[in-house]
Amino acid sequence: MTGKLDRYKDLTDSELIERLQRGEMRSFETLVNRYKKRAFYLALGLVGDADEAHDISQEAFIRVYRSVKRFDTSKEFFSWFYVIVSNLARNQLKKRAVRTAHARDLQADSSSIKYSQTRSNPEVLMQADETKHQIWKGIEKLPFNFREIIILRHFEDLSYDEIARLLKIPKGSVMSRLYYARLKLKQIIEAEDE
């Protein structure tokens, strides 16, 4: 079975989608394996809760499977997939706001934030953990469009052009939104420090 999956591993997203449209389930399994981590961390960045992020990423794959027949393989898969994840995250945040505004802890995998660690100095590690916590706490307080742009640029490491294509906005709008998102995040973090 592993040998059969290996031959799918080198196929492009479009090729996998085409095969899935013809009913080849192994191509779907390959797509899930290719994007499951990325989907989880995207959702985690957008909703700030590991359990909800897990549910969103699973639901996103279910939606891909259900509507794959309508997908145009000349388009980029990740752009389509991102819209699904983003819409699910946005809906989840609306549901959460309606249900209750109670506080919750963010349980992010430390590998999802890029910072240098100095293992020989526990004080540096504690400071890094505190900084990471402050950043995530600040990101949770951002409006969705600011949170989204921060996640795409700094955690997904997408270029301005890639973000513009993904969000269907001009590159200048990406730069402007990112500037104001960073400014707002800085204000939130500074206000917490006071």
C-alpha cells in the first residue's frame, strides 16, 4: 500500500484533483497528507483554539471532497482550499461570539512560531515563551482581516503577491493592511504591558 501512495506523492495538486474527480481515493489521501498540517496551523492562527482548529481543518477537507467535481483544475488548489478554511474560521468566530465571550488559553505548538531558542539559558527560553504568549494573545484580539493578514505573512510566510492573489485584493492593499495590522498588534501588546 505504501508503494501505491508513493506514486501519488510526486503528482501536482491539479493532477491529484483530476484523479480524485475520476474517483481515485488515494489521491485524496495524498492531498490530505500534503495539507493537513498547514490547514491546522492556518485555522489555529485564525481562531486561536487548537480543538476548533482541528475541527475546521477536518471540515475543510470534507468540503473539498464534496465539491471536488466542480473544482477547475486550471486554478490553484491552495487558493480554493484557503478560502474554505478562512470561511470556516470566520463562521466559527461568529458562533463563538454569539455563544460567549469567556477567556480561553491558546494552545499553540511551539514549532508554529519562529523564534530562536538558546537551550543553554533557561531565562532566555522563559522570555521567549512569554513573548510568544503575548503575541498570540494580541493576535486573538485583532479584527479578522488583520489577524488573517498577519497569519498569512508571518506564519505562512507568503509573499505580498501570493497574499494579494489569495485574498483577491491589490498588492498595495496587502501592504497597507499588513502595516495597520502590525500597528494594531503593537498597540494591543503595549497596552497589555502597562
